[in-house]
Amino acid sequence: MAASSRSLSYVVPAVPHSCGTRLRWAMAPPAFVPLATAAGACALHGVGVRGQARHQCQLPGRLSFAAPAGVPRPARRPTAAAAATPRMAVASSSDAPAAASDSSAAGGVTLDRVVCKFGGSSLANAERLREVTKLVKMQLDASAKPPIVVLSAMGPSTNELLSAGDRALTEGVVDMTSIRNRAYEACEELGLSTEDLVDPLLLNLDQLLLGVKFIKELSPRTMDYLVSFGERLSVRIFAAHLRQNEGLPARAVDAFDAGFRSNSTFTNAELCDVTEAQVASFFATSMPADAVAIVTGFIAKDEDGNITTLGRGGSDLTASTIGAALGVTEVQVWKDVDGILSTDPRIVKAAVPVPSVMFEEAAEMAYFGAKVLHPIAMMPAMRANIPVRVKNSYNPSHPGTVIVRDRAVEADNPVTAISVKRGVQLVDIVSTRMLGAYGFLAEVFKLFATHRVSVDMIATSEVSVSLTLEAAKQDSRVMDALAADLRQVARVSFSSDHAIVSLVANVKRSSDVLARSMHVLNEAGIEVQMISQGASKYNISMIVADAKATRAIELIHKAFFGV
């Protein structure tokens, strides 16, 4: 398997083989691959940390590889000599900031510690839990310290809990059959007893739904408590499976017991500043060094002890926060795709994986429709300069995409990725005042702030403003009131059925990006109604008709990626 030249690499200095070949080795978890060899010079190869390694000539130094299945593994704890060995720097051809890793007792190059976050689709049933188990054991083999595992709720549990709450409120029916069945089926297939493991939580859930039924109230605070059962069930089942079936010292941890504190904005809470220090203290004093912590994503507690949820990307935020608090080598977010792709594969089937992106680039992609990490979820890792790697739990050998603070930009292709946001409303606002009158823009934006309406894109001149809104998020009564106020100072027109096509690109080459994009769109007769270059210097966006957006992306993708 070939490794991307941009993948985060743990580089052993080039060493001469007895055959005369000089190799530089990189580890893009979970596979070891040679970066440079003389063709046919030797037969050294690696096929993953749980696979085999073979070499036909003698290597100097102490490179180690995982033994084949069935061969006992050496202890992973560093010896005193190994502990005293200077840390080996993480190198990347992208010039990303280096992260440290320790040498294992066997002398091989390993990660120090990682945080692994798994989403609901990776945890849907017992079969998927067994696959996640393999990934956790792989990280145990590849790291000097046990990984911290952050879990979402199993499969569609969160939606089922919300539906159960709604039925209890509106129909007076307490039905948690699907939630109970999923937990019981997983326990049965994994050979786990439900009595002490999940029954106490299910009893609490049943009592909560009965309360909703009789009180006829489902407040945001109650809703947060309700959906927290999904994550709390999943960590208990998975930790018990690791202990009983795999012999691993796993512990289920509710995030709020590990120090996660938030404000009281229920359903979309923000973490308090004390969280990282409390998390670091918890792992230093309350978690044994050899334990595998299985932590709930998405949830915290406020100062009054109420359970809160962290909103969109909440489990990713949990993982990122733990990573920053403990200074881990990297945070791994395991999804059901091969990292970040050059565009939506449903639009361009030949979309290619992106080996690495910067945090700012990933944020721009998320803002404009790409299904990557939420920008807020990446903030703790970005502040602490911790790489975040997006990997595929269904294809773990793929290196995925690593998100870093800085990287080298391709000379041939200035575009990293293309995303689209549909259902956009375009608003044109033209001042009715004299040319040169001051205060127009201030008054316009004050009205948007007053009505709490968020803007996606904007282009301005002295007497006019064009901007876009996400139509699905707007309340019609609020928009009517906003339009009435705007018409006191300007002529206003609204038009719907637009889309934002966003290019995450090297804007130092914006002339090249725009020239090539405009050329292919003009050839296809696709009108660009507005262009905006973000202040981040990583984004160029354009407005096209929603019906033309798919074709626009296909053409632009081919212009820059050749497919």
C-alpha cells in the first residue's frame, strides 16, 4: 500500500542496507511503508501493525515490526533505557508542526498516545463493535500508552431517544423498544449480562419518559438528559466487552466525571475554560496508567450538576478537548469515509482523498457544506497544535486525512477541495441615500444583528450590499420583519434557489483559480451571480443557480483535479 507524501510520518533516518539501498521509513497508521527504494533492490515491506514484515538483507539499528498473529507480543512499557532515550520528532513533508513520539521497549518507532473517536455508524451493532475492538487493539500495539476512546451513541440511538421523548409528550406513549432491543442484542451477541450493565440505565430512561408523559413537558434540560442515555449505554457495553472478551483493562467514563463542565445552554452548551485542566487532573490522578478509558462523547454537566449536550460535532469536540488536555500525539476521528475528499463523491464519483489540510481550510469546508469536522470541534486541537486525523473505520488501512496547523501547498494544483451549500437565498440591498452618505453599512448590519439573522457570504460597495442566507434556517416572520426594517433605508430584493460553490484554495493564486473556474463555467453557459473571497485567505466562493450547482462542481473539479 502506498502512503501519501503528505501523511504524518515518523521518520527513521535513511540507513544503508547491505544491498546498498537507502530507505526512509514512514508510518501512516496503521501501515508501515517504504517512502523511497531503488526498484528491485530488496524485498522489504510491511503490511500493518498486526501483519507481517519481511526483509532479505540485514538492517542496521533497531527497527521493529509487529509479529504475525499468534506470536506473543513483547511488553509495551518502555524500559528505563528507552524512557531516557530522546523523543523522536514527527516529520512531515508538508512541514506540519512536529509532534513527539516515544520509542518502545523493543526499539520500534511508535505513537506516544492517541485519542480515537468513533461515531454512531461505527458502533451500530455487535459486529461493528468487534471491528472497533480491532482498531483499539491496533492502537495499543502502535502506541506507548493506551489510547483514550471516545464514543457516540450506537447507530441511530440519539434519534430514537428524541422520538421516544416526543411520543411520550404528544401521544402519552412510553415506547423505548428500539433502544432496549439494540442494547440487549449487543449484550447478547457479545456474551454480556444486561442486569448490572444496562438495566439500571434503561430503568432510569423508562422513569424519565413516564415523567414526560404525565408532566407533559420536555424542556431543553430534560431533552439533554434524555439523549445522554445513548452515549452512556454505548461506553458501558463496549468497555465491558473489552474487559470480559479481550482481557483489556477498560473503564467506562462519563465525560462529566472526567471534568467536562459547560454553561447551561441546553442542547448547544459551550465548555467552560476549566475543562481542560480538570480533564488533565482526572487522567493524572483517577485513571490507572494502563487502563483504556472509554469516554462518552457529546455530553457534559453545568455548574448545577445538570447534564448538557455540546451540539453539532459534540463528540468530536470531546475528543479534541481530551487530546489538547493531555498533549497526545494525534486525535483520530473514525468515520465511514476515507478522510476528507476533494468534493462530494455523490456529485463526482472520482473524487480523490485529500492527504492533508490546514485547520483553517477544514473550517472553511465545513462552513460551506462539506461534511468534515465542525469548526468548533477542532478549536482545542488547533490551539494545542495537535494533528487531527480523519480515518475510515470500514477501511482502516487507508491513511485518511490529517488536519494540521501548516502544510506545503501543491505547486500544480492551487485548489484543495470543492464544497457546495444548497438552498441559499440571495439578498440585494441598495441604498436610497445620496452617494457618499455614511452609516449605510452600519445600519444594515445592525438590523441583521437585531433580528438575529446570520449571513453566509457578502459583497459590498459604497451604496449596495449583496449577501446570502441559508433559507432553511430562517423564520418567515423574522424575515418579514427584517425586510420591512431594511426598506426604511434601502431597496431590497430577495431571490431563492441559489447555491454557494466554495473552493478551498491557495488564494495567492486567486487569479489562476478564478480564470480557470470562470472559463469552464462560461463554456457551459453557467452564470455566476456573485463572487466573494473570505478574509481567511483560504476560500473563494461563488453563487450559481441551485439547478446548475452539480454541473458547476463537475466542471471545476475536472479543471483542477483532471477527473
